[in-house]
Amino acid sequence: MILLDAPHQTLARPPARLSAHTLVALHQLYYDPNIDNKNLAQKWLMQAQVSPQAWQFCWALLSPDKVPEIQYFGASALHTKISRYWGDIPAEQYDSLKTQLFSQIACFASGSRMVLTRLCVALASLALNMMPEAWPGAVAEMVRAFQEEGNVADGRARCLALLELLTVLPEEFQTSRLPQYRKGQVRGALGAEWASVWPLLRQLLRQPDSPGPVKARVLRCLSSWVLLDVPLSESEALVQDSFSALADPELFDTAVEAVVNAISQPDSQRYVNTLLKLVPQVLQLQDQLREAVQSGDMETSHGICRIAVALGENHSRTLLEQVEHWQSFLALVNMIMFCTGIPGHYPVNETTSSLTLTFWYTLQDDIMSFEADKQAVYLQVYRPVYFQLVDVLLHKAQFPSDEEYATWSSDEKEQFRIYRVDISDTLMYVYEMLGAELLSNLYDKLGRLLTSDQPTSWQHTEALLYGFQSIAETIDVNYSDVIPGLIGLIPRININNVQLADTVMFTIGALAEWLADHPVMLSSVLPLVLQALGNPDLSVSSVSTLKKICRECKYDLPPYANNIVAVSQEVLIKQIHKTSQCMWLMQALGFLLSALPVEDILRNLHSLITPYIQQLEKLAAETPNPSNKLAIIHILGLLSNLFTTLDISKQEDELGEGVPLVKKALPQSGPNPVVVVLQQVFALIQTVLSKWLNDSQVVEAVCAIFEKSVKTLLQDFAPMVSQLSEMLGQMYSTIPQASALDLTRQMVHIFASETDYFPPIKALFELVTSVTLSIFQQGPRDHPDIVDSFMQLQAQALKRKPDLFMSENLDVKAVFHCGDVGLFLAHGVRNHTSLQTELLPHCADVPSVGQVVQEEGKLLLQAILEAIGGQSSRSLMDQFSEILFSMNKHCFALLTVWLKEVLQRPNFPSSRLTAEQKDTFSQQILRERVNKRRVKEIVKEFTLLCRGLHGTEYAADY
């Protein structure tokens, strides 16, 4: 039982030792310079705060002789106990607790602000827990209590304390842990109490002698209450008063917040008449907005823009529908346009324009959602607005002068880059409304700019090109009649700046698909790309553009191939680009070579990779050290990226689990060029491995070469299956690594079903399985990556070639145990359950699997039920449901017996379950042999019962 004492006294006199401990811990937390002591003190205090004794010491900590930090902890402890442990408080002591809190708030009304706020939050939490039954009219009582005359605090302090209490009450409701059904009740009760709040707020806001701090607190209080969906019609007068407060610099920020919160509530759109009254109020702010912009007052312009955007963005459809008021809404749209085009460079001279971009999406969506006849009317009015928007956005996207840009910080440059991406997204979206006319518009402007005798800034040219690029990147422009003209204009651009050159490159890259349909134009732009390739400042844009061209236009590039390879080789040898761009460049060359005759591919491959092979031979002969390790990984990476895209077959689809494995190869004499190269360097790669077998990164880089080659070549890789299988087996036997298992899985996927290659694949599979099983015996938790890859390999083998499990050399029972629940609780659940769900369907057709399931299935079921019963996270229940469903589908008779036996155990899988609940679960599971979704629902319901969460708000919100 909690004993509540009178105000200003402890609940029950705390033991001196506890009080001393608390004070020492608080002193350490706030004043001890030693961080370890601080951490220990914080941990101890958090435990003390939730202990039963907190009810006793928190009042003592609020004593007037304590410093504010200690008083603050006492107030926080009170709030914690009330908000989280409400069930501990007997109902007969509610009123006593309420009285004490009122008294403490009155005492601190003129004291420490931070302590006052925590006490108000504590009383707010008390009110929310008591409303509406135990404390009807709570807010009205609060207002009365603080309006009464008293000696504890002067009138202004009492007023501010009341406003603080009224402000934190809705805020506490938003973060409270009330059950869902209670939240609805309390929200309704608070809504009814608004009638006690708004007259007080309005009176204080309109009183000429109300001091600034009081009015600011009133506006904060309004902001807090409107978030409870107070009807806009009921807060209209206060919102109008908030507009008046915008003229006062001291109240400006809080007034903006109040107005924005009020008109942003989803329910506000119901109050059309009120919204229509607010439009003129917003429009009246235009003079204040212009003055702020002219004087460089970014905070004021930002705040007014927030209000205009909040009204426009949240209510554009409602205001569009009020056709008789179309001019006032158009005026609001133009006001937002002014905010979009606000002078200055974002984010250095202005931070407002970015606020408006979402509005333009919303307005366009609303216009386009009307039926055709209405839409036509709106488009007549708003298409010119959107053309103006494009001009404004392209102006805002312009870079500053080189001198100014050089003074920007790296953070400002990054923010500007992101801002331009947002503009790019907006332009792409606007194209849906303006269509081909937008491209024509941009082309005309660019043409006039490039053919003009007048001097023009590179920034203007770059912005127009950026507009083209934004649209061409995501929209199909193949049928646009202006693209040929644009391609013709690009060589005329005087590229004397890195940003402009970057945009030229990205624009060409965005038009790669168009160039594939119009290959005659390649000669106009390819020289520019190859020239840019030698400039390290254009590394990303030039390499990515060349890669796009080589991918999209490869069948039209043979005439240019020698030149492309020569330039690429030169920049690679000079090491102009960073590692990632070198990899992209190799992928580009892979695409390019794919379209050449086999003899040309071999010739170019020889020329391209011979320097790297020579370097690799030299590195392989050296004693391993960190620098030559990086060089080896780099060379192996270049080879694997080249082989990723070097595909001489017609079919270009990437390999997927369900994709047919046969590709229509072009007629060729002899093996695939990639295989020829791999066979030539195979011995060298083995030498590298022998030196670096202990290094997982080098092993991974080696495996990547073969894995990417296998994925690309499919059956064409066949000549290497035997020697690669042998090498993989040796590698894995010496030092097991996950990358070797991943490569084995790829080999199993493609070649296990091929009669000619089954023997080496079978031998490799048995070997890596045997080695991995020994790792499991030693302790798999130390090798989570190997566990994960092994499970994927076993599941793949079952799916692709179950015959692999018929071997006498394979310990199926041990493999089955690897998928035990205890393991997949530790790591990678999805992969572990996939092994079990792949094993179970083979009970009938693979005798060894059937025998193991019969012998060990009951243990698996027991482990799954333990997990469902509370031993595992609720987020994993779907995976366990998959196994149960598979058991039910493929070994129903066994599952029927096992469920009965396992669930008969007392307190299993949870002491909270009744025999009837277990029986119901068993029957429900056994009934569902087709509907997997229903099994998941049954398991989720059952795990809630096991955990005592069924029917709680926590369960519903999960």
C-alpha cells in the first residue's frame, strides 16, 4: 500500500541510507567530472526512479532547500511513477495525490521553470489517467484552481503556471501509454474541455496589458490543443488573433506555429467557410513578406511562407472547388510562387523556397484528379502558372558565381545538391501536366541562348540542360521531336566549367536509350564523353555516361570500339579514377566487347588485361603485406566487373531463381572468351590464393570473379566446372569461408541438374557440407556468415537437385539438426527456416530425409513451439509459421501425433495457457493445409496468449 502524506512531506519517511544514496547519485550525475561515475549514477537513479521507494523519496527531493537539478529529478520520478505504474496507486488516494501536485505547482510557479514543467507534466498524466470517470471536468477545475487568489504566487506567475499546465496536457496525451480504448475516451473528454480553455486564451491574448511572455505562452497552448483535432470552427477566433500577433516580432515564431498547426489538421477541410476567411488573412501578409525579403529577414519570410504553404498544401482541393473564389486562391498560389522564387541561393542566402515544392505536387495531383471537363477549366488557368514555375525552378537551380561558390562550405554545397535533386524531381513531375510543350519550351530557350551574340553565363546554360536531364532520366523521350536538335546543340556548348561539363555528361547519359534508336547521332556526343573521361573532376559523370551508352548502344558501337578501349586503357593505366569508377569503366567495356566478334573480343581482352595479369604475377610473388593486398583486390575487382557484363549471348536478362538456365548463344567456334581468359589465369589465381587463403577479403575477391562469370555465362561456363569445383573444395577444406559457400551455391544452381557435371558438383557439395558440419559441432555462433551461407546452399540444393541428399556420404540427420530453432534464433532466421521448409517436402521422395524427419521432427516441433511460446521475438513468428505449415502439408499424420504429445506437457510452451487453448491451437493448425496466411494468423494469436498480451494495446500496435 502506498501511503500518501500531506503536501511538502514525503509519502512515508524514507530510510536515511536510501535518501543519502539518492543524493550522492544525483551529485555524481550532475557534478562529477568522471564519466564512468556519471554513467553508474545514471543507471542507479533510473532503477531508483521505478522502484517502490520512489513514492517516498520524490517529495523529499522537491524540498525548497534542494537545488533545482535535484528537485527536477524528484518531479521526474513522480511523473514516471504516475505515467508508467498507475496500477500501483489505490483509487482512494487519487485525490490526495492530486492535491499535493496542485500545491507543489503553486509553490514552483515562481521558482525553477524546468521543475515547474515536470510537475505540470506529472499532473497532466494524473488527469489523463483519471479522466473522465474519476476526474470529470479536470481542465475546468485546473482553470478555477489557478484563478483563485492565494498567497503562494503572484497573479502573473499563477497565470503562467496554469498556461504551462494547459499546454503540456495535450502533449502528454500524444505520448501517453494509455490503452487504445482509453485513448478514445480521454480524447473525447479533452475535446469537451476545450470550452473551458479557449475563453481564457482569448481573454489573455486580447487584453492590452497582457505581457509578451503570457501571450507567447497562450499561443503555445493553442498550438498544443489544436493538435487534438479541435474543430477549426471552434478555434477560428483564436487563429484570427494569432494572425494579428504576427506583427509583433516577439510573438512571431509562436504565432506562426499556432496558425500552421491549426490549419494543418486533417479535419480542417470540413470547415470551408472558415478556410475561405483565412485566405484573405494570409494574402494580407504579402507586404510583410516582401519587406522581410528585401531586408534579408529570413526568419520572417520563412514563417510567412510556412503559413501560405500549410493553407495551400492541406486544402488545395477544397479551395479549388470553391469556383466563385478562384481569384483569391490563384492569388494564394502566386504568393507561394513568390516564395518558391525568393531571391538568393539556397541554402546560403535563403532557406524558404524548398518548403514550397511539395505544394506544387499536391496542386497538380488535385487538378489532374478532377473529371475531364473540370480538369480542362483548371488547366486553362494553371498551365501558365506551371510554365512560370519551371522558369522559377530553373533559375533557383542555377549555380552561384565561381567566386561565391568557392566560399561555400562542403555542407552548404551538399544541401544545394540535394535541393537541385528535389527541383529535378519536381520538373519530372510537372512534365506529366505540361507534356511535350515543356521540352519544346526548354529547347527554344537553350537554342536562343547558344545562338545569341550576347554574352551568356554558363550557369544559365547549365540550368536549362539540367531541366532536360531531369525529364529525360525518367520519362520516355524517344518520340520527342526536339531531342535531335538538343543533341545537335550540345557540341556548340562552350564547356569551360566543371559543373557545366558534369551536366552535359549526365544529359548525354540520360539520352542513351534515345541514342540507341538514333545511332547516327552517336558521333556527335561520343567524342565529348571520351574527352571528359580523362578529367578526374568529371570522373563520376563521364564514366557513368559511357557505361550507359555502352549498355544501351552496344550493337552500334563496333566502329568506335578501338577508340573507346584505347581511351579507357589510358585512363586506367594513369589511375585517373577512384576504385568505384574503375569498376564502372570495366563494366562499360564488358558491354562494349559483348557486341564484337569473338576474335575481336579476345584481341581486346588480351590488350586490356595483360598489364593487370603481369602486375598480379608480380604481386603474387611478393610477401603478403597490406599495400599489395589492396592492389590484388583492386585487380581482381576489375576482372570480375569486366566479366559481369561481358555476355556474348543475345539474352540479356539477369539470372534469377526462376529464370530458365538455357541461353541462346550466338554461333561461335571454341569456348567463350571469358572462359578462355579464366583458364589462362587460373593457375595464377591459385598462386594468389595459396598466399592469401587466410584473408577473407582476398578470397571473397577471387570468388567474386567466378561467381559473376557463372551468373553471366551460365552453361558457357561448363568447361571450368571440374577445375573450379576442385579448387573450391581445397580452399574450403583448408580455411572455410562464406564466399566459397556462396560460389558453391551458384554452381549447384546452374550445374547440379546437368548430367555431365553432376559428379564434380556432387563431390564439392558433399565436401563443403562435411567440413561445415564439423564447424557446427565446434560452435556455429562464432561463424554466423558461414552458418547463413550454408543454410542458403542446403536450401538451394534441395530446391534444384534433391538427389544430392541421397548420397551415403551426406549426413542428412546432421544437416537437419543445423536448421534447429536454437541456431536460427541466433542469426539469419529467414535462411534457416528456408532449409526446413525445403527439407520437409522431400519426406516421400528422398528416403534419408523421410527417416530423419520421422526421428527428429518432434524435437523440431518442440523447439518451434518454445520459440512461439516466448523464447523468440514476435517479429519472427511468420518464419515459424512457414515450418508448421510445411509440416502439416507434408507429414500430417506425424504432426498430429507430435502436437498431442508435446502439448500435453504441463506449462508448455507457456504457463499462461489452459489445456483448452492448447487443444484449440492444435485443431486450428491441423485444419489448415492450404491457407498459409491463416496459419500465420493462428500462430500470432497463439504467441500473444503465451505471452499474456492477448487483447492488449501493445499487441494491437505491434
